[in-house]
Amino acid sequence: MPLSQKVAASLIFGLCLLGQSGAATPAPKLPRNIVLIMADDLGIEGLGCYGGTDYQTPNLDRLAATGIRFTHAYAQPLCSPTRLELMTGRYNQRNWEAFGILTRGEKTFGHLMGQFGYRTVIAGKWQLTSYDPVDFPGASQRRDTGTHPAQSGFEDYSLFHAEEPEDMGSRYADPTYLRNGILHTAKGEYGEDLNVDFIVDFMTRHRTEPMFVYYPMVLPHSPFNPTPHSDAWHDPTSRLATSTRNFKDMVEYVDTIVGRLVAAIDHLGLRDDTLILFYADNGTDQKITSHLGTLPVPGGKGLPTQAGIRVPLIANWPGGTPAGVVNADLIDATDFLPTLAALVGRTVPAEWHTEGNSFAPQLLGERNPHPRDWCFFWYDPRPGSDKEQFTRSIFALDHHFKLFRDGRLFALSLLDPTEQFLDPANYTPAARAAQAKLTKAMDRLMQPPLAPAALTEVDATGKPIKR
């Protein structure tokens, strides 16, 4: 059993621990329901509770103020890489096939929570069955090779971009979505509203049973369309018009939607038993510049920079998380699956070979005896349509430094998403120590078994690259 699972088991798994006096203390209370919300393309600069000044996010700010706000949560720079890590608990060099593909047969946290007796539901964005349009070079080798939502471990689903790209339609106004095997287009509706309605209906029907809700939002990903709170929404012919001016409304509608879901959970009488986690799959779109205080922060989506990978993570459970805590521990996408297991008093099956580190102790107000000392990134979104602009990046980081596999070392700021290249001739003792530590971590994680894509670098069409 990996060390992180042993720690989780000793902390959570229904056993009583003996204090120094010899008196038994009860195991921590566990949440009956878990709701994991993931925004699509939103860096830390998008939320007021992180110091963002461009958007009003009162509902998320309230969750942070009455729960835990993590300052060093990380994701991959693009959505598919993050989603694979999040759902499987393994880094991309282990299971990467192509953009928009979750390899068939992969075990997800949907399967895990279902095995543990939880009712499971997913609503929002999928994009893990097929991605390439039919005329893209090499597409015939990849189309429909991923995992269909019905095989992902969730008993109910309602998802945008669930099958072929040609059936995508809109994710916002007049949305198209696959709901439990039937493709719908809802004229006059807004996609994110329907996602929350679907989740609330599921929670209403199963309110007496433990539930795991995964809500990968479609907001605020491009296209930058009006929301129901936008002036342009009142003109039905303008609802699919695209402008970056709509981004403010889109971020604020993220907050509105989260507020609606929290209110519904409260109305069902489930709030005290429900842990809500809010996360994001990568940084903000590069077309957008936001502000942390007065500091302009260009969006870093797709880039292996701090603006591309440092994302919000908020945890709120009135019955368990401490209120008003700011936690600086390192968290990455692989950590969620073992954390979910620990939060329900279980461990991940050893044969799943997960690599994440549970942060359940932090969520329960405890100190993790073995917190992360680094985060690792194997990032290459190829092959895939429109991925010609990207190259491979392999790197690791801690609180103060980021080291790339090619030897480049950067100093990181704790307060903003800037990074500074360091000249090897001028490394400080701290820089050299970080270089050694991060090199060791990368060396270990780049050992077999590796996915075929990790062994042979390819271009966007899937052709091997000769170096």
C-alpha cells in the first residue's frame, strides 16, 4: 500500500487512535455527500478571495471565508490532461493516449465511489470519448477510441461534447447535451442552468443515500457568449455572439451557479453533511487579462507557467472543515482520487497504482504528517486537432522553485503568478537543493511503466517526431 494510503487509512478508516494518555479518541466525522465542482479555464486571479479585482464572486468568496482556501493548488495547463489525472489519480505519462481521450478500461473516481456504495452523477463537460473532426489527419485512428460516459462509473450523466465533435452544438445558449444516452438540444435554455437542474434532481431523488457528485462546469470556457445575466441575452439572436467583453459575466455566472447549487443542497437539508470542493482544470484563456490587486495577469491556459497551472481550490463542509483557514500545502490533480477514498473511510485498491497524495487530513482540520513536497507535470496535449501550437514540457515544482527536465530552473513568487529564470552560475544553496530534490522526483516518475505516448513524441496528427 502506498504511503499516502497508509496515512489516510490510519487517520480515517473507522479505527480509534490512542492518545498519549492512553484514552481512546473517536475517528473524525466523515461527510456523507461529496460535491466536486471544476470550473473550465479559471486561474486564481478570477476570484475575489484570491485577490482578484475584476469579477464579483460573493458565493465562492463566502465558501472560502467559511471553509478552507488552498493557495498552492495546481492543475495541468489544459483540460484533457487535468481531467485524466483528476479522474484516475495517475500522472499523464502513465495513461496518455491523445487529446480528448480517456482510454477505455481506465478506472475513475466514479467507479471507486460506486464500489463504496455511493450514488454517482456527472453533469457538465465530458470531451473524453472523441475529439478530432473526421477530416483531421490521423483522426481515423483516434475517433471514438475513448471512454463513453456510460462506462465511466457514473450511473446518471448529462454532458456536453460527449461523443463526436460534429454533434457538439452549443454549451451555452440552446445547449446540446447527451443525457443518459439520449442527445438533446434545448432551445431557449442556458446550458449551465440545465446542468445544475440535473444535479439537484439527482440529489433530490437520492437524498437519503450517500452521493458523489462530479460537476465539470462548461463555464467560463470560450466561446465568450452572453449569459442570462448579460444585456445581450434579452435578444435571442445575440445569445451566441462572441466577445471577450462577455468574460466578466461568464465568471460571475460561475459564481451564481455555485450559489444556486449550494442553496439547493441547503434546501434539501443536506448542507451539514455535504463537502463541497471547488477547483479548476487550468488557467484562464490567453485572450483574457485579469488583475490580482493592481497586478495585470495575462491568462496562461495551455502554457506551463504559473498562470497556466495555479488554480483555485476551495473546500467547505459546515460539519467538518474548519472556517476561515488558508492552507499553503501543495495539491495537484492526482490527489483527489485518494482523498475521496479517505474521506469515506476507505483506501484505493492497490492494483489501481495511483500516484496521488491524499489531502483528507487538511480537509478535516488536521495536519498531514506527509504533505506533498513537490508537484510533477508530464504535459503534452498532442496528438489532437488544433494542438499544433504545443510542445512537450516535463517539470516539477515546490513552493519556491520550478525545474524543467531540460535543466531550466525558475524561482517562483508566493504572491503572484510570475517566475524568474535562474542562471546556473548564480544558484544559491536553496536553489541547488531544490534542483536535486526535483530532479530526483522526475527521475522516479519517469520510470516504467510509461504510456506509449510518453515513449515516442508525436506531432498534432500523431506522426512520430524525429529529434
